[in-house]
Amino acid sequence: MISRRNFLNLGVGAGAAAALAACGSEGPGTSGGGSKAGSASYWFLTGQPGEGIRQHAVDRFNQANPDAKITATTFQNDAYKTRIKTAIGAGQAPTIIWGWGGGGLKSYVEAGQVEDLTDWFGQNAAVKDRLFPTAFGPATINGKIYAMPAETVAPIVLYYNKEVFEKNGAKAPETWDDVMNLVTLFNGKGIAPFSLGGQSRWTNMMWMEFLFDRIGGSEVFQAIFEGKANAWSHPAAKEALTKLRQLIDADGFVKGYATITADSNADQALLYRGRAAMMLHGAWTYGSMSNDGGDFVKSGKLGYMNFPVVTGGKGDPSSTVGNPGQYYSISSKATAEQKETAKKFFKDTVLNDAEVKEWIDSGNIPIVKGTESSFASSKDADFLKFIYDTSANAKNFAQSWDQALSPTAAEALLDNIAKFFQKSGGISPDQFITNMNGVIGK
Amino acid sequence: MTALAPPPVGVRPTTNGGRSNAPVAWMAVPALAMFLAFGVVPLLGVLFLSFTTWDGIGEIQPSGLTSWRSVLSDPGLPHALWVTFLIMALSWLAQTPLSLLIGVFLAGRQRYREFLAILYFIPLLLSSAALAITFKALLDPNFGLGEGLGIELLRQDWLGESKLAMGVVIFVVSWQFIPFHSLIYQGGVRQIPTSMYEAAEIDGAGRLRKFFSITLPQLKYTIITSSTLMVVGSLTFFDLIFVLTAGGPGDATRALALDMYKRGFQANLMGPASVIAVILVLVGLGLALLLRRLGGRGDESQLEGA
């Protein structure tokens, strides 16, 4: 017999989004993956090489723990961001919640949806001490740790195609003026200066993050993050936005950039096929460019560097932005057995030697201390050393803005960034600042 | 949060006695139950949520008219309404004449037409998301159709310029739905008694004259049905636009349904998103009623003199 409540839940779940779904969130969690009591569910992102490595970790755990298995479900990046929020709101969260920490995690914490792991880390100091301390920043909300930092550190890097540079007698840019000169040079040769997957919006945001930091230092965004009134009106913000507008107007980005999404990897293809000379992108794209780009990476044609300085700017040239790690949280709605399974997974399997090796082999830096010795033998030794040094030596490793801010503020930011990046009819720096001041602290 | 507008149903006064009415009422139960569960209950939930503040994760806080005020004072709302109207009007203008002509053509009983009918039907079998991904790949300015065929004209910033992006959306929508409406028109044309055409031929009417004087007037109700489906359906276009342009460039293709999704599920503002959902339902209902009015009372005969 179907009870009335179940019937309602059925109607709501299938019929109309999460409208009433919250009504179904009380009572025991239904987030179990398998049939056995301790079986946990785990959702994570697709996309190689991460997808395979995450799956292998799950497989290893399941082999060692036949009684308390983890069931994995995978999602594409942009789809996952909404799917996980809806699931958590509806009380259907997986036991292990894959995330980016920061503002998103904060909203889960405020709703009491994720486990406080502070005591657990206190009892398992060995787990904590072997990881990069910077990785704990986005996992810490109001002084408490709500997520297990995991996977890799991924700063944003300026990539360039060495072959294209050599052919055109260009040198890697050291200052913003060099950047603008290169734009003129490459446009003259019919090569796009910068590749960009502009429809994804956060790709455009990386440009703002660096320009704000290089011109005004890390305190400009810090004030915005803390919700200080009119923080976007900082003179450095205006200067950064003006410079960015000049770059857009000078055809700095590949023709049709607003049509390209990052999920399609077409932006990377433009770089390794020599159609674009440079690309500002996350360290994680190195792996996919090695996979998809033929012998482009193998034959050493991929150049990489930290973002150039802006002459007269206050920012530290060693600073960087990106993802200080990825974050696994435990749903507070999971059963006690499921939580135990998840903690066992964190302790025994996450970033164990086998997983660390897989990340390094795929050209990523896991957030585990003292892995330098394993790079030397890797085929990607130079890149790995570069990322390790960039991350370790950064005066400031800022988390990506859209992940640091609350989802509401992040959406307003991305929305205005999309409007700012429109080639024709885009909003002006002043409009951008006014719009963003309007949503500060939300 | 789909806007469910009931399809226009002609209510006919029954002359039956009370005895035979009982089984008829029973037959309505499954449809009614579905409509209640999937239409009315979520609708009431959305109405309730529009008077609250909720981030989709934590507690639902009743907050009176806060959400309504924030949405109604947002310049994004008139823009989204305008975009929705534009998509509605343009896709109707593009689809109606074409599907009417194709429908009339397919109504013929020749073998090759039956074959073509099956071909035309194929786009309808594809999911909107798959369609959007395919067209996106074809329209990629660097690796798409323009590049592959070497045609410079096709190498536009299709989804990066407001007008082009709107055009692409209308084109893909039409490409997907013209087969469906052609099918409706095909059925409509086949219902027209051949005696009318025979009489017209005896009077010396040509092809064009027959089309404008017999086919078109006889299809009046078919046109209204098809238009209602197009107009009300265009309110809920979401998947296609979301995958194709994500509302961009900027907010050039951000229709109401997309605006609702972005507020609700990306910005975690369920209250304002619910307000937009309510507005969508009201607009949908209003349009459906208006189109019924245009159709007249629906009981005058179309076959007088036939």
C-alpha cells in the first residue's frame, strides 16, 4: 500500500523540482547506496584523469571492505553543481559529498547538512599532518573543519604554445604591457592571442582574479569576501576591469570565445593545435592536453608560467589563485554505519600511496607533503615541479572567487562577468562595479 | 517547476441521463489524479514558497512579500519577459507557415510522400538536450561546420552575439518541432471532406484558390490547437536553451524558465524563483484562455453546405 506521504513525495520528486522536496527531508536519511547497513554512497565528477583515479580509490576500498562498500555515481562538472545542491536540500544527499569547499560548503554547514570533522581530525592527527596546511583553508568554516581535503592542488597557470611563439619570434610575457604587445603581434599573424571557453563564465573570472591580485594585492578581494560595503569600488578594481576591457576590445580572445564551453575542451584544442598562442587555465588541463593533444605535451611544446606582473601593481608576483584542494564531506543525514564507512575511506584509502602515484602519473600534484622525490622519475617532472613550487611558494593562494563566495553572490558575480565579457554591448567597468556592490555580502 | 497549463478542452453539455454519467466520471479519475499530483500539488508548493526565503538547503523561512518585491523591482524580470515573448512570437512565425505547408503536402497519399513523412518525423524523436549539444558542436566557430566545409559565412560567433544567438535558438526550436506540428496539420487536412474539393474543381478553382478558400478555413481549429501548443510550450523551453546558450551571451536568451532555474538552483534563491514560476503559470493560463477565445465558441459547424 502506498501511504499518502509517499504518494506526495512521488508527485513532487518527479513533477516539479524541489518545490516541496524539503518536506521530505525529515526522518531517517535515505542516502544509503547499497543494501548493507554500512554501505555508503559517493558522488563525484567525470572527466579524465580524475574520474578514473576516483573510481580506482573506490574499487580499492571495496576490495578491502567487502562488508561496507561504497557505491559511486558520477556527474559532469557543471551539472553536478546544481544536482548536489538539490539533493542535499531534498534530504537525498550521498554519504560522501564531493565539493570545492568555501562558500558552497558554508551553506551546507549553516543548514546543518554536513558532519563536523574537527574532533575526528583531532583523533587522527596523522591523517591531517601529512596534507598541505593551505588545503584546510576552504574546508574550515568558523574555525571548524567540515571536509576532508583531498586530491590535488590546482593553481591557474598561463599556458603558451612554444612552437607558435618560436615561429613568430615572440617571448613569454613578463608584464601586462608584454601581454598587450603579444596581442597585437599574434593578431597580425592571424593567430588568436588567447584561447578562452567564455560560455562557462568561470573561465573569464580567472582573468579578473589575477588582474585584481596583481594590481591591488590580495586585500581587494578579501574585503569583498568579508562583505565590506562598496568593496568593489576599490580603485584597483576599476583599473583591473579597464585593462580587461582593453584586452577584450583589442581582440585578445579567440573569435567566438563566447560560444565555447570549457567542458568541451575546445579551448585546449585551440592551444595545442596552434590556433591560439596562449591560454589562462587550471593546472588540471595539463592532464587532458597530454591525453588529447597528441605529442604536443610530450614533445615539450607546452609552455607554462605564473601570471605576469602589472607594472606599478601592488600584488605579489608569486601569488596565485585556483583550487587549494578538493573536498569530501560527510552528510549529517547518513546513518552512523555509513558515516563510519566514510571515515574509514578517508583514513585508509583517500590519498594513499597508490592514489598519490596515480595523481602524479597524470600530471597533478596531490595535496600530500613530501612528494617531490617521486616527481623526478615522472615523465612530467618539469611541470609537476613547477606546480609544486607555485603552490608552495605562493605568498597568497586564493581560492577561486565563485567557490569562495556564497552561491548567491557567486551567481551574481558570474552573471555580471558574462555581461562584462560580451564583445559588443557588454557592460562597462563602472556598471560592473555598481552591480556587484549591490549584491555584496549576500 | 514546469508551468502546466491545461489543454483547452471543449466542454459539451451532455444530454445523457444521470445513470450513464457515473462511469464517465470514473474515467476522469486517472487523469484528474495525475493532474492533481503533478500539476496542482507542486503548483501550491511553489505558491507557498514564493512567500518564503529558502536557499534550497536549510530551513524554509516565511518572509511575506520579500521575494515578490525583489523580483518585481528587478530589471531582469521585464527583460526575461521580453525574451520569452520574442522566442514565442518568432518561433510561432517560423513554425506555423512551414508546418502548415509541410502538413498539407504530406496529406497526399502518394508513396514518396509517406516516405518523406517518416524522414521529417525524425527530429521529433531526438531529445532537446542531445539536439542542443549537436548543434553547438556544428556551430563551434573554430571546429564546427564552417571550419569543416570551409564556408566563411558559417564561421560566425553564433552563440556569442545576441541577435545571432536568438536566431539559433529559434532555428533549433523550429527544426525540432515543425515535424510535430506538420503531423497535426496532416491529420487536419485529411479530415477535410473530398466532396468540397470536387465541388470547387467543378467550379473551376485552381490549386491556390482551393488552398486559401477550403484548406485554410477548414484548418481553423487545427491552427488554433497547434498555435496553443506552440505558444504555451514556448514558455517552458528550458533544456534546449540551457544547453545551447545557458541564457547567454550576457542575458540575451534568458527566458523566464531559465531565469527561474538560475535564481533557484544556481543562486540558491528559491523564493524569487518560485515567484517567477507563479508568473510563468499565470502567463501560460492567460495565453491559453486568450487563444481559446480567438477560436470562437467552437460549436458552429464548419461543414455547412458540404
